[in-house]
Amino acid sequence: MNDKIFLTLYVRDVADSARFYAALLESTPQHLTENYAQFDLKPGIALSLWRLGDVIPACDGAGCRTELNFGVENAKEVEKHHERYQVLGVTILQKPISLDFGTSMLACDPDGHRLRVIAPPG
């Protein structure tokens, strides 16, 4: 079902956090913008850093400080997951949208944990 899992941390300053994790992981980000950075950890697993003020939809920090992201191949797959989640009765927080790091949709589990399905840009 999912080709890649992204562990996303909301951070105050992406550049500072990217430097910290680059040193910690002895790696460089495979994707880096002012708002977002991504480190590939292992095949199929990545760590993402997203500037807190740019998180869409906004997160007030009360109970939603991280996301579980499921990577898919393309925007059509994001749409398919959106339709499937609706059929399953999953709460949708955001319909598919194009963002800095690709096309994504956002849902939540029964405990309010954010679940994002994302396809790379292009």
C-alpha cells in the first residue's frame, strides 16, 4: 500500500533543525526549502522537518505535534487514498492539495493523530 513512511517533526526554524539533524544523523537533507527538509533514513523511511508556522492546516500544539506520513507514487494515488478514507469514515482534515513537498491529504485517527498521504512533487 505505502512505498515510504515519513516521520514529520514540526520545528521553529527549518535551517537550524536541518543543521542539527545533519550532524546527528551524519547525513545531508535530500530535500531542503525554507519551510521543509527531508532526510532519507533507511529505504522506505524518512525524517521530515516542517516549520510549525507553515503547517497546513495549522496546528496549535495541543495534542498534535507530529504526523505519520504515508508516501505514495503520485498525486492520483493521493486522490485514491482520499476516496478510500472517505468510504471508511475516516475524519478528513484536508482534501488533496499541492504543497512545497508534493501533493498531500490529511486525515486523523480516532485519537486525533495526524495521518498524511503524500506524493512527491512533479
